[in-house]
Amino acid sequence: MASVPSLASTVDQRIADALSAALPEAGSADPLLRRSDRADFQANGILALAKKLKGNPRELATKVVAAIPTEDVIQEVEVSGPGFLNITVGDRAIIETLAARAADARLGVPHAERAGTTVIDYAQPNVAKEMHVGHLRSAVIGAAMVEILEFTGEKVIRRHHIGDWGTQFGMLIQYLIEHPHELDHQAAGGSRPGADPDPESETGTGTGAAAETSGEEAMSNLNRLYKASRALFDSDEEFKARSRDRVVALQAGEPETLALWQRFVDESKIYFYSVFDKLDMEIHDPDIVGESGYNDMLEETCRLLEESGVAVRSEGALCVFFEDVKGPDGNQVPLIVKKSNGGYGYAATDLSAIRDRVTNLDATTLLYVVDARQSLHFKMVFETARRAGWLNDGVKAVQLAFGTVLGKDGKPFKTREGETVRLQDLLDEAVDRATAVVREKAEKAGLAEPEIAENGRYVGIGAVKYADLSTSAVRDYKFDLDQMVSLNGDTSVYLQYAYARIKSILRKAGDTRPAAHPELPLAPAERALGLHVDQFGEVLAEVAAAYEPHKLAAYLYQLASHFTTFYDQCPVLKAETAEQVENRLFLCDVTARTLHQGLALLGIRSPERL
Ligand code: ARG
């Protein structure tokens, strides 16, 4: 597999060389190259340089131009404005570079120079609770980052830090002990063949149970149980006390309590898997290491923090303080690692998880795809880990923070009754609407019913993912299904149609195969498309380094737009010469492959016919 340097990087290198040749006193200067409408590229670096050298920028620019070899790649350089360089690359170089990309399975995209191990914490719903749109975001953005990072050569370890520990389980388990039949499926009207009334024998059934219970059924059982136990907890002081004792039993690992807890976890996993499955997303059991997975480390984590003085006792609790974290009263608000009653919370688990990921998993990067509303938590946790030496120059931690999902009304996304919107319903609706869109064009595309259903799923789920991925993660975004499945505008449907259109052209070409003809002159739309295709690897490198999948989405949208313009302006199958037909088919093909690869990295399928 050969990585192919992009034209932009070649041009950049040539200009940088010319800069140091013409102006040795400048040292190594950045040409500040960018794509430009006037020429192919514009270099602005000379302006800053002229300032530094106290020279006339246009004169310097002219000197630099004289030092640029204009043969193979760079065809023309022109000084413009106050001292910019406008650079045009040759048609031949464009097609030759793309041909080299096309010959490589990775489209010539290089691996990152220094690959490390990233542990990515994403798709982390909570046991016994309905998933909400925030969990959807973490899953979608996280899964895209996994693919993108792996594509650049990074070793990626997935961790689903599910909320499976904590005081609410005392209440749930206690309720189940006092109402033993509540988690039997008959109660919800569903039958479960061979269900064993003995709760302990249920532990660890995992996927076996999944075949028998639907995710929705599992969730509705859990929901009912959650509500009933909550109501009792709030109204009955004695039940409350018994629930608290139950938490202690759970944390002490008392077998019966643990077995019941496991039932909640297993039941919830059935539900999680059903949602992830709908999302066309693979989640693997060994990667689910929830809060409970760090239970054995909590005490030691606290001891290490206390011994090193990073954490101190304050009003009975073990706390870490920060200069810049203050409450409204001006007093510092600590990160509580251990509560005064001896209980461990979210922070202790996260700190232990950091130790595990750094020490046992050899992570060089810890990436957390978590709601921006938890940013203060992570800021304090990371800072604590740094003070303790668990994070250092060799290991960095980053929160890929995402914003809130809003309804059409601009308020946090809820049902009219103010309840969490059920994810299954949402995804089903997206698929329904997408299927209607697909159906409308099905006859023309020659699709039969099973394909309509399959494409409806790919388009509907793709639309939800793309909407989530196409705006900068940290911004809030409006969940608007009408907009998401629209054929026009910045939607996945538009991209998927562009892909299917190209595939249909390639099919229609029959025996005429795509072939690169570097000797042909290119039309402006061909050049623009070609230069854009060529930038795929650079965009990916940037997206991977800054954890910004929306830039990949934007790149793909522009790619589809460039293709649309090309297709409007340049007849493909009816081009003038046989060579031109082949060359345009070649452009079609390499565009399709780039679109396909890019969408796949975002977790979006591209059907061949649409
Ligand atoms: N379960 C949490 C929630 O639903 C998200 C967990 C994020 N990951 C972490 N390591 N704290 O909000």
C-alpha cells in the first residue's frame, strides 16, 4: 500500500524550498498555503515574512517566484495583490496523482506518523434507565472517531463506561427482593420460555436472554420497576433505610445482592444492544466496562491520592481543590473523591478508570465523548490525575464534548409531556420517513420491496447520524427529521444519492472502463473535483488530530457538490472522445470510492442503487 502525497503538500514543499533558497535569512518559513478560487492555491506566507525582514513583500514575492521550479506539478505562479502567490498546478499532475490514489486500497491516505493507543470512552448509557438523545450523540460521534482513528493507524480500545453502579441500585434491588416476580416477563405480558423463577440462576445469561426478550420489552420492565421503586423510596422511610443498607451489601459484594444487580445489568444490555443494533452500530461485550468494573480499585485510588496529598480530608470527605473552581459564594468547590459516609461517587470511578487505562491498557490518549455539561467534572478529574502523575507528557486526556440536542422549538428535546423521547421511536420514525423518500424514487432506480426497506434503513439511520456529525460537536443542534431526510442541502441523503448516481453512471458505461488519461486537458469542473478528491487524506489527518468529525462531513458534502457541478458541466458517457469518456469515468470512480470510504468512516452506508 503506497501513500500518495497530495498536490497541496507537494506545492507547499516546493514553495517552502523556494522561500529558503531565495531568502536564506528567513530560515524555514511556512508558505501558508490554502486552496483558492483564483488559482488552485494561494500562498500568503510572504506577507508576514516581509514584515519580519522589513522588505517589500511584492519584491520578495518576485524573488521567490524565480526560485520555484515550474515543470511537473506547478504550472504557473503569479504574484498578486500585496504579495500573495497564486499557484496553478498542471492538469497532468492532477490526473496522475489521482491515478496513484486509485491504485491504492486506502486511496493513498498515509498512516499517521506517530500512532499511539487511544482509549475511547463512548456510548455509555445507564443501567435500568431509558437511553436519551445524549447517549445517541456519544455513540454516533464516538463510533465515527473510532473508525477515523483506526484508519489513520491508531490503536483504538473502546470502553463503554455504562452507569451500572451507585445508590439507585440499592433501591432497585431492595424493591426486587420485596417484589420477587417483578422482573419476570409475564408481568409485562411477554412470555419468556423456560424462564427460571430463581433469580440467581439468571446471572450471566447475556446473549441467551437476548433472543427471548426484545429490547423494548426489557426496557419497559425496567422502567416500570424503576418508577415503582422510586415511588416507594420517596414515600416510605423504612424502605429508604433498607435500600441504603442494600447499597452497602452491594458494595461489599454480598452474593444475593450481586446476583440481582447482575439481572438488572443483563436486562439493560438486551435493551442497549437493541438500540445499537437499530443504529447499525457494533458494540462488543468485552468493551463494556461500566463503573462497577473499577470497584476493586476505588480504595487504592483514594489512598494514593491522600498519601500524595493531592486529596485532603474536608468535613469528613476526601476532596481535591482547585484554584479556579468556585461556587457562587466564592468558596472553592472540591471534587469529592470519597463522601463522608464512605461512599464512592462518579469521580472515584473515573479516576480509577484513568489508572486502569494508562497502566493496564497502555493508553497514550484518553478520549471521552461526553456531554459538554460534564466538562467541569472532567476538567477536575483530569487535573487531579495530572497532579497524581497518572496523566503526564506521555498521556493526554481529552473530552470531546458535545452539545445538547434541541427540539424544533429550540428547547431541550423532550416529548410534549416533558418526558425523554424514546430512542427506538425516534429511529423508527427516521426510518419510516426515509423509506417514504426512497420509495418515491424506487421505480426509477429499479428497486424491489426488500431493497426499499433496506435502503430506507440505511438512509434513515444515516440521516440521524449525519445530522449529529455535520455540526461542530460542541454546538447544540436541532433534531429536525424533515430537514434530515431532505434530498437537498447538507444531508446524508444528498451524499448517498450522489454516490448512487455515480454508481449508476458506471453501470451504464458497460464495457467502457474508467481509465486515467493524464495527457488530456481538464475542464474547470474536472480540476475542482480532482483537487478536492486529492485532499481526502489531509482532511482525515486534521479530523483525527483535532477530533472534529464534522470537518469530514463538510468535506464529503463539498465533494458531492463538486461532483454535481462536474456532472452538470461535463458530459461523461457522451464526452467527445473515447479517452475523455474513460477519463471522466475515472474521475467518477475515484470520487465514488472517496465518498464511500468517507461515509463508512462516519458509520453511514452508501447503497449502490437509490
Ligand atoms: N453514563 C454517563 C451518563 O449517562 C456517561 C459516562 C461518561 N463516561 C465517563 N467515563 N464518565 O451521563
